[in-house]
Amino acid sequence: MRVAVFSSKPYDQESLTRANAAFRHELHFFEAALNLQTCSLAENAEAVCVFVHDQIDAHLLCCLAGRGVKVVALRCAGFNNVDLPAAREVGIDVVRVPAYSPYAVAEHAVAMMLTLNRHTHRAYNRVREGNFALNGLLGFDMNGKTVGIVGTGRIGTVLARIMIGFGCTVLAYDLYPNDECKALGVRYVPLDELLPQSDIISLHCPLSEETRHLIDSKAIGKMKRGAMLINTGRGALIDTSAVIAALKSGHIGALGLDVYEQEENLFFEDHSEEIIQDDVLERLMTFPNVLVTAHQGFFTREAIDAIAKITLNNLKQVEAAEPCPNQL
């Protein structure tokens, strides 16, 4: 299959090229994102392969269909950036990678928790400057704390297992409780119960109209004062302005973000020589108790190799008219 691969960084090109030895698709790589201006690059392609920030709306799908594209292959689990009804209307199949390495994202969430708790990011800079004082670096034992996990799919389940290993009590909220989590000793409760009981809250649910701004000022008001909030899911799960207000008041004690509501034009690119125009993100990064990483939770060798293999296999199955379990 002729595939135009958009938003492709060197690591994407390497992993896809390596995996393609077993599939023999014709891959054409473009670093540019897919949009109406770059749609012409998909000329003669049977499929386009895209990432989380490529917005595949109805206009773009019509443009792709007009150029003969039959498949949109997502290199990610989330599909909130694709207009699925419009894709069906123009006859374009959409496939995704629902699971690549749940360990990658769950472990990154834990890394953020530990960094914020023990202030290792601040300690690193202090010691390099010859400052060996411990003032301001006081943390807490994870053992015995209550962790609330919102969304217990594969990633949430791995996180639950890790947190139980730390000796934490784990609460969970999910519309579809997971038997594996229950067997681990996780207790499912309504969100209104999870928020006030949790010392740490970690978000792992998909983004939908129902979960957009799930953590807003009302939800924050129910949280335990001084609680830690971690988001490695999707940026729009939280109302960023409400979170900033809670950081200023001290109601949120620490915040870890691997995703950001307005990350589309920032993350995955080097802006170090520019003045960043996003005042909300700049304000967030002034807080000493906030840790922001640039959507790197998925970024392990195992994960990017799995993403490549699953993506290319999805295309193979669609091309051969075989059942594809990852088709939306």
C-alpha cells in the first residue's frame, strides 16, 4: 500500500522503516502535519498515517477522498482528532493503535509523581550550583497514601499495580469497572468520592464530550487540599485556567502534565529560540510545584516499535480486506 506518513520525526521514520521490512508498504515520509495546505502531499497515496495533532476534520477528509485516499491510520490510541461520521460518509476507513505499551505511560505518570513529591528536578539544579541545603525539598512517603485513578483501561490497570506495590490504597473511577483491577484490590467509587479521598489523582480516561474539562473548578473544589494531580491522558481533560487558580490558592499541591490543552502548535517541536506566545503555559511553568513534559509518556523503545508494527499491520489487514480489530 502507498502510504503518506505525516508528522513524522526521525524516530518515527526509523521505527516504521525497520518494521516495514515485514510488510513492504511503500512509505513516503513528511515532517509536516496533515492539513488542507499539505493535503496535496497525499496525491496518489492509498493511505495517510497521522499522529495526535493532525486534525482530520470533514473538509480534510473530503480532500483526501478526492485524491484517492482510502485509509487514515492513526499512530496513537486516541481518535478524538478524527471526524468519524465524516470519514464513513466519504468511504475512508480509520484504524488506530489502541494498545502499544501501557507500561510506558503508566511508568511516566509514576516518574512525575516521584519527581514532584521528592523535588528531584529542583534538587538536581541546586546541587549543580553547589547548593546542598534541603530546605524546601521535603516530600512524603508514598506508602500509605491514597491514589485515585480515573480510567482503568490498560494504562490505568498497570498504574494500579505499581501503586499497590508502593503500598498505596488505590481508588478508581470508570464507567466500566475492570475485573483485573478489582482482583488487585482496587476499590471503585463515584468520582465525587474519589476526589476528596485521594492524595494523588491520575487521569487515564479518553477525551470525549463527556470527559472534556472533567477536572474543572467544581471538581477541584471537591479535591483534598494539597492533593497532587497528574495528567498523562489528554490535555482537555482539565480546565487549565481552573487549575492555575487552584495552584495559586494552594488547593492543588502539585501538578504534573504530560499533555496540555493547547499543545498542538508547541509540543514535538523546538521553540527554544522563540518567545513562546502561550501565556497560559508560560504561567504554569512559573510554579515550582508544576512539572510539564512534552507528551513523552509514550516515548520508549518498546512503545514506538509496537506502534510501528501495529500501524503497518492495520494497513495490511485493510488492504487485504481482512477483519481489522483496530478499525473504528
